[in-house]
Amino acid sequence: MLPVTLTDFTPWASLGGGILIGLSAVMVMALFGRIAGIVGITAGAVTQGDRGWRLAFIAGLLAAPVAWLLVTGDFPHQTVSENLPAMAIAGLLVGIGTALGSGCTSGHGVCGLARLSGRSLAAVITFIVFAALTVFVLRHVIGGAI
Amino acid sequence: MRLLFGFLSGLIFGIGLILSGMANPAKVLNFLDIFGTWDPSLAFVMGGASLTAFIGYRLAWRQDRPILMADFDIPSANDIDVKLLSGAALFGIGWGIGGFCPGPAWTALPIAASGTLIFVPAMLIGIWAGRRVKSTSLKTGSV
């Protein structure tokens, strides 16, 4: 868990970034006929027959901060927890949960909501509620102790 | 062509994640901290992304088939079951601890913060384990 770091409200940048994410999801649908769910693409890059475009997509994700560096002269600003055991647990839970629940913020959140999938809506509400509860407990009940 | 356009799609997705603030765990955790340092920015990400995809999908589906593949492959499941909800709950807890969901974790990897270098391999192990649990429970009909 991170120490609390204040962040600015950035509606326009967030809206612009969201539109780019949506455009990418539309490209994946129009070009490949697939859902742009990151966990599905990650798992498919390892296991499925047609892995080329999925590996290339992940390479594109990895290239994004490098492109950002080339254009702005600096890596994207971010604050990541240095509590390594907590980050290991977080990574395991994110991986298991998204595989078991067949999607993450992109697969259920962006693509599923765009398809008006009730299943995705149920997943989105569930993961946002549990994430908010987790942050509430860590920050306000046990006081960011981990 | 598939490789080129796969790469471009991933690059645009990743730049969108960075520009939107999704790739900064501090911003994600503040979005989730409704009763504390709440930063509602990420609601604009989800709104902008799903509205764009809602319109764009309907244009894409006017084609007989996708441009680079033989057919559309769209999830058909619509049952809200224990696996879906328990998976979403576990994911939510992990997201609330680390502030990373899978896409932003990939884009953060080249920046090489120590927390990211631990998170991504743990996530990959988790995806592998989660898929095993899912396929096992499908076979036995438990869960």
C-alpha cells in the first residue's frame, strides 16, 4: 500500500486518454474481431495459436512509455509502492482474479460495457466496490499500515 | 500487417493509459479513496473509453468480417456466476492494494520501479494459476 500521495483532478487528460483507449479497442475489433482485454491478450499470447498480433500488442504497451519519453523528454510520472511483499500479493490477486473472472478493467470495463454486457456490468461493479473497500480498510481502518 | 497493427493498437492503448492517469497507481488509489483524498479523474477514463468503443464497435460490426481475420470472436457468455463474481472481487482487492490493473502494469514495466518489477511476474503467475483453477472447476463442475 502506498503512502497517501495527493493527485490533481485531470478531467480533460483523463477523458482524452480514455478516448485513445476506446479507439484502440475499436481498432482491435475492426481489425482482429476480438475484445481488447489485456488479460485475455496476455494469456492468448502464451497459449493460443494466433499469438503474433497479441505479442505485438503487448510490445506496443511496453513501447508506450518509451514513446512518451521520446516526445516529452521524461518518463510518465508515476508513484508505485515500494512495499514488495504487498505488491507481490497484489499482482497474484490481480492475475488470479482477472483469469477466474474472465476480464479486467479493459475487458469488462471498456469492451464489456461498450457491448452492453450484463455480465461485464456485474464484474465492474464488483471489482470497483471491492477495490474501494480495500483502499478504505488499508487507509482508514488500519491506517496504511502495510 | 497483423504484427504492425497489433503493435499500433497496443501503443495507442498504452499512451491512452499514461495520458489518462491509469498508469499512475497513486491516481488509481485516490480514485478508489472516496472518503479520503478522492480524485474522480478516472471516471472520465472509463466514460471516454466505453463511449468511444460503444460507437466504434457498432461501426466495426457493419463489416462482414474483421479486416485482418476470418471472423469476429466475441464472448457469448451472459451468466453471472460464482467464478465471475469471486474473480472480480479478488481482482478488486489486488487492484486496491497495488493500484495496478493489468494494462497499466505492462506500460509501467519499462520504467522499472521495484514495485512494478515484482507486480508483473506475480500477475503472470496469477493468470496462469487462475486459468488452471477455472479449467479444473469447469471439468469437475464444482464452483
